[in-house]
Amino acid sequence: MKSNPVRITNQTKTTTYRKNEFKNTRRFFLPICFSILLSSILFCKQDEQVVLETFQKGKKEYVSRNLEKAVDLFQQVTEEDKDFLPGYIMLGKSHFFLGHLKESEETFQKGLSQFPGNSTIRFWLARIHMLQEGKLEEAKKELEFILETEESFFDAHYYLGKIYEKEGMLKEALIEYNRAKMIKIGFDKIHRDLGKLYEVAGLPEKAALEKSLLFEKAE
């Protein structure tokens, strides 16, 4: 059976037309897509810049101890960018030092839902639990969780020592204080607390040594 030349010619024209149509469509849409993508990138960068500027303003208020203003600014940051970790930390700390423990805990819990492995958030949750009645065990768990992955986290050792001291576990408290001391050698509050605890534990020589380190620094 012979092919129909007219039919073949028509099919060729149709194929060529479709190819040209595709090329024209691509030429039309590619610049538009690129323009939209570029606009989105620029818009995101502008948003990030606004968030960073607001955050820096909040830090200035925080350092100046204008904590109410700091709270307002850090609140804006967390609302504008839910993935900005420093915003949650600074908002939670501002509430904490204002004595707003409930608001501080809520803020850190929101941050923890976004960043479950963050040690700083867990540390501040531990600080809050230490001030809440009947929550020392929860505080201890948070600090122990931190130290499983970050053995050199000074504040975790120090406040875990505080908890053990409150619970009357002097040996464990001394261990944690000494671990903290090895991380920050010459830190005043460690020598002071160790000196007091050695006295309670009946170790006057070690107590005197820690106190002498304090006097040396004062001189």
C-alpha cells in the first residue's frame, strides 16, 4: 500500500507547527517564571532584613534592661519568622527576667517544637522548672539531656550541682561543681559555692582553698 504524499506533508506541517508553538510558548513563559522567581527571592531577602533589624533593636532594649520593649520587639520577630531560633531564645529570656515564668515557658516550648535538640532552649526550661514548685526532677532531666551531647556546657553542670545541693546530695553536687570549675577555671561563683559546700560536707581544708582563690582574685 502506497503512502499518500499529501497526508504525509500535512502531518509534517502539523508537527513543525507544534514544535514552533512549543518554542514560542517557552520563550514567552521562561522570562515570566524567571521574573517571578527573582521577585520572590528579593522579597524574602527584604523580609529577612526586616526581621534582623527588629531583632537587633530588641537586643539593644534587652541590654539596656528595657525588658518590656524587648518583649514587644522579640514577639514581632517570632511572629514574622517562626524559624528564627534567636527570636524565641531572647523572647523567652526577656519574659524570664521580668518574672513572667508562664509566658517564658510557653515561648521556650514553642521554640523547642521547632528545634527539639537545642541545648540553650532546654537550659532555660530547666531554669524555669527550678523556680516552679515540684519541678526539680523535670529541671534535672533537661540538664542531663544537654550533658549527654554537650559535656562542656558549663551552666548545665553548674545548675545541676545546684539541684543536687537542694536535694541534699552533696557528693553529686560537688562532682558537678568541680566539672563546671574545670570548664571555667577562676569563675568566682564556682569558688564561692564550692567553698560553702565543702564546709557543709566537713572538708575545711578544701573550703579554705576555694576561698583563698576568691581572695587572690580580689587582690
